[in-house]
Amino acid sequence: MYKLSLQRVIMILAVCALGIFFTVPNFVKDAKTTLPSWWQPVNLGLDLQGGSSLLLEVDLKTAMKDRMQSLEDTARSALKDAKIRYQGISSDEKGLKVKIESASARAKAISPLRRLDDGLQVTEQDGLLIVSYDEQAQLNFNRKVVDHSIEIVRKRIDEYGTNEPIIQSQGSGRILVQLPGVQNPEEVKVLLGKTAKMTFHLVDSSTTVTEAKRGKLKSSSRVIRGSDGVQYVINRRPAVMGERLTDAGVSFQDGGVAVSFKFDNLGAKKFGEVTKNNVGEQLAIVLDDEVISAPTIQSAITGGSGVITGNYTSESAQELALLLRSGALPAPLSIQEERTVGAGLGADSIKSGVFASIIGFIGVVVFLLLAYGLFGLFTTITVFLNLFLMLGALSLLGATLTLPGIAGIILTIGMAVDANVLIFERMREEVKNGRSIKDTIETGFSFAWGTIIDSNLTTLIAAAVLFYFGSGPVRGFAVTLAVGIMTSLFTSVTVTRLIITAWYNHYKPKALPL
């Protein structure tokens, strides 16, 4: 008698039950808030839910300028160690300009300057040595800056609380941010528009701002504006870098709102040394090239934490704490394009997608019933089950469904019957050859399997290529297509075989209804 093992039957039914179970949240109202986090509906993309889309551009020139400025001190130390006299060092986004009058000294300086960093090249121009990155190093630097910017943007968006944002690079130097459900992104734009680069500098008490403006200013110091309008003279080199911050939050100091911060071990050690050796001096806290606070050091602070006071409200303190927790952007971001998709338009897209899916499903069912009769009805059941399994798998994976994703589902409905068509056509051939019903069924499933695998594997490879090289909606299409292929393989072969086996064992037919 043609049978399937009990274990196999249980496994098939268990997979079907799990698929249906994870599909249920998609039909529950307010599932996002009422159901546990592990049992959630599929996420809707910007084009289905509505929301905002921002195209940001990373200021790569400023990032390179900052990088070259950071190399200035390193270059001075390298030339000093090599005992090479130089007349001046300046920098911009194109590179370092090192002025050395002696031709022999310039030739001697090339090697230590090239060793400042990987990928540096040194050229001579009008008595100056120009230190810059070669083309490949420049490309690598730009890519790292964009990747780091994406990481920081993601942290800030996650802290803000936006559900399922899409954040990805677009072209060279641009970042696409899609915020489903956000109709007014003004607060997000404020968060993303701030670099939030924090450093701690000792105030230069040897000169005043007035004297500095008259020219009495050391090369190691500079004048900087404060958020309250007051100007300060601070050391160029930071005493402690903000990258060492590990946490920040809102606290209350002397009845007012403040921002507390905490360093990692290395930052705490450095901060402790700076405060211990400079008691009585002012320590300027600089955020985005502006002094936000300049308290006087009363005693050594060795606990690795501190407080920033000022005229903060709860909202502004919360915003600053968020920026500090997420980290500083390696370069400023500017908004190049902004668009908003209304929730109504998204709802219309869902209705259109569902309508198209229903029409496609009906068309497939009609074809199956006309072409294969009872076996077509069996296949209809598996196609319907395939939709549940696909939606359940997408929900379990936490995938984001977009309009192209719905197109992938519609395509999968048609592709889901391919395997059954191959199996049934093989069965027809075996009937013509005079085989018994049992052998015909067995042969139909066994001999069509290789062809089914080949046809679906090629489509799966295409989906993988689309996912790897595509972005945004293209990836959404690739995900639903790949998931649909795998679920249709399961339903078209395994579930259909279970149904036909149960039918055969119960009715003991004399002929196949094909």
C-alpha cells in the first residue's frame, strides 16, 4: 500500500501549523502593541504604510579636511624625530602642505611623511611637499566614512523610536533614509543635521581673547565661540576625545536639568589625569566646534563620569544625551531630497496589491480545475496554503513588505503550480504507458523531482543576485521571491503528495482523474 511514514506526516503538518500560526498576527488589529515581540505581523514598507524618505549627502571633503588636520601633529612629530627643519605645515581637503626651504631636507622628509598613514603619496610643488592619499586610499576612506555615517544614523533613528527604518548607501557619498509611518520628519532632520562631535579642551589661560585677536596667540591655541556668545581661547589638541563616551542621560543638578556622561576605562583614566593635573583651570566642553560649557576644575575627577550644565530643558537635554549616546558623525550630512508618502496612498497600494493577488489566484485555480480536475483542486489547496506559509515566513523573519514585494508574491502564485504541472504531466505519460495507479503516482513524484529542483534553483539564484546587487524595493522583491520559491517547493511536492496519498488510501481509485 502507498503510504508515508507517521514521522513525515507529523513533520509536514507541524510546518503547516507553524506557518499558519505566524500568519495570524497579520489579521489581528493593533498587533504591534497587543502581541509579544516574537509574534508580530510583517512590516510594511514606505510605499505601503506611508511615511517619509530623506536622501542625505555626506560631506566627504570636510571629512578629508578633518583627517588631514589630525595628521598635522603627527607630521610635526615625525619631522622632529627625523631632525628635519620645516617652516610651516598647513592642511585642507586636498592634503598637507609642508614648507621646507632646503632641497636636501625636502628629499629627506619624503620617507617619514609617507609613513604617516597607509596610502599616502608625497609630491613636490613650488618648494612645498604635498602629502595626500592616492586614488585607492581615497576611495577606501570615502567608503569608511559613508559606512560609519550609516551606522551613526541608524543608532540615532533607533534611539528616536522609528519602527523598521530603511537606511542604506545610495551611489557614492549618499545615504537613503526611509521612515515608514513618519509623516513629519522635522525632529529626525534635526537629529541627523547635527554632527555631535564632542571634545574636551583645556582653556588657554596664558592669553585673553582680546590679546589673541591682536595676534598674541600661540600656534597650539585657537579662539572659539561659546553657545552663550562668549569667546574662549582653547588648546587646539583635545585633552579627551568624545569617542571615549559610553553613555549619556538626563540628570538634575542644583534644581536644573543637566546631561550626565560616562567614559570607557581608557577615557576615564585620561579624564582623571587631565583634571588631576589642571586643578583651577577651565575645561571647555566643545560640541560641533562650539563651547557648550567651560567649568573650572575643582578637583580630580577619577570616576569616569561628569555632568554638563547649562540652560537645558528636558527636551533639549534628552536630545543632547541621545546624540552623545549614538556617537558623532564623521562628517556633516545635508538633505538633498525629501518626499512624503501619505498613509492613504499606501492603503491604496495595499488594496491594489491584494486585488491583483486575488485575480491571479482565481486565474490559477480556474486553469488547474480545467486542466487537472480533482488533482487541480488538490493543488489549489496547496497554493492557498503556500500563501499562508509565505506570509508566516516573512513575519517570522521580520521582513519588510513593499509594493515590489507584493509583485513577488503574485509571481510566486503562478510559479507555485509549476512543480505540480510537471508531476501531473509525468503521471499522464505513465498512465499512457499502462502503469498501475500506485506506480504512476510514485513515478510522477520521483522522476519529476530533478526537473523541479533545477527550475526552482535557477530562479533562486536569480533572486540571490537581485538581493546582493539590488537595494530597497529590488531587495524586497528578491526576498519575497526567494521565500515564495522555498515555500512553494514544500507545498507543491510534500503537501500535495500527502493529500494525494490520503485520497488514494481512502478511496482506492481504479483510475486517476487526470
